[in-house]
Amino acid sequence: MTGVRDVAQGLKDYEAWATDTRPRIGWGLPFFDSRTNGGLARQESCLLIASSNAGKTSIALNVIRVNPDVPVVVFSIEMAWRMLTARLVAQETGQSTTQLEQDLKNGVPNPGFQQVMDKFPLLLCDDTAGVTLKQADETFQDATQRLQESPRLVVWDFAERIGGSGLMTKAESMDRLFIKLQDWTANHDTASLILHQRGMNDPGWMPVGLNDGRYGGHQYVDYVVGAYAPRLDPSLSAVEREAVKEEVFLQLLKSRAGTEHPSGVRHRLDSRTMRLSEWHQQVWSQSYVNKFPNMEVNNV
């Protein structure tokens, strides 16, 4: 319904939204779920900002992995779908993608393939390069027909590769794109997780700021999450890098619930399988503490 509405109509809409029987899209991590009333609700969008190689795609796959009963469409604009499915098998089975590929070359059958196919029957992907929002409309409709229900989550990997903006400067283009993505999400009554590249000159091993997203665009979404990985620091020695190779910090930079955590919460991104989990190791790398003595390392 469009046009002017009174308070009663607004509250009726709010009641329907708050009592929606469809589950929110949680991350399986207290860092996000406890600060968002359980995760993304329908018509909400979340922007994930991180540098290249910090783990954006792996983080998104982990969100998918903990929601196997949720119909999902992935627009994998950067990476071929075959590579994403291999990563999903790695996360599920604990095997590295290197081992998966080697087994295939040697003719070794892998039951993990069938395991993933059975567990994620509601997961679909469109890996068209430079997909436009108009093409995304068609994909969403096709997915709805195939699944017999509308996708509850749409993952965009990644925003800068979405085609058809046709706008002015890069910054203006990204601003307009995120407005359109927010509208697209609401119009399709779904939730969106949008991966966004950090600025080229922003250090991927230090906390993300709201202005760090490449070409901007952050202000038009419901939630903004930043991710940074200490291992990306080029000044680390080989020993220091090995000590922090599985550490990734997640920051909630913007939240409709008003419960941000801008300094970040340490998590573990398994270096073999890229499975994301809470950080349970209590001993912080002393060499890294010496290098960044003021960095917060609390896990709360």
C-alpha cells in the first residue's frame, strides 16, 4: 500500500512485520545475532565492508551455511559458482579446497559433495558477470518458481561488479546503487547481504570506518559490518603472520537497533576450511600486542 497512512495502519504493519513466522537471518554468532534481535528481518539489508583477501566471501558463505533451511539466491558476480560450492564443501566437511581438487584429480570419491547437495536444496546462484538489477529481477522470479517460495536472503558478491549503473562519478554511482539495492530488497520482500570492497588505500589489518567503503554508499543500508584481518599487515614477520593467520575482527558499524560495536570482536576464520567461529583461544599473540598495544581484544 502506498500513500498517506495513519498511526493505526503503521502499527498494524509493524505487528505483521514483528510477528512474521519466517525466521530472521542470523549469522550463528552472538556478535551479530545478539545485536540485531536475531539477525536480518525481511526488507533489511546488511553491508559487509572489508579489504581484498580479508574473507568477505567466506563470511557470507558461513551465513548461508548456518541457514540451510532458508531459500537463498547468490549473485556471485566476482567468483564462479563452482568455486563457491567447493568452498561450501570445505566448510561443511573440514577439508581444504586444495585437498578436494587433488582428490578429484586422483579419482577419489568424496561423500561431502552429496552431503552438501542434500543439506542445501534451497540454495541457488546466478554468476552472470556484471549482472544488472533488471537481470536480478528475472533471476529472483526464476528462483521463486524453482523453489516454490520466494528467496529469504539474497547475497551480492560484490557490489562494485553490479552492472548497469550508468551514473556519474564512481562515488555517486555507488551511492545511487546502494539506494537502488535497498529499494530492491524492500520491493522483493527479502533480506540482502551485500559485500563491498574497502578503499584501495585503507589498511586491511586495521579497524574499518564508515567512510572506508570504496566509493562510499554505506549510509543507505540498515546494518554495516566491517571486517579486518591482522595477517594482512605487510610489516609482520613470517612468525608474527603465522601467529595471527586465523584472526579476523568483525565490527558492527551501523545498526537499526542502536547496538554498534565499532572496535570489533575477534573471531576465528579457519585457514584450511574458511569456517567462521567465535574466538575461544584466550592467549593473544604477544608479538601483535607489542605492535598494536592500544587495540581492543575483548571478545564481548
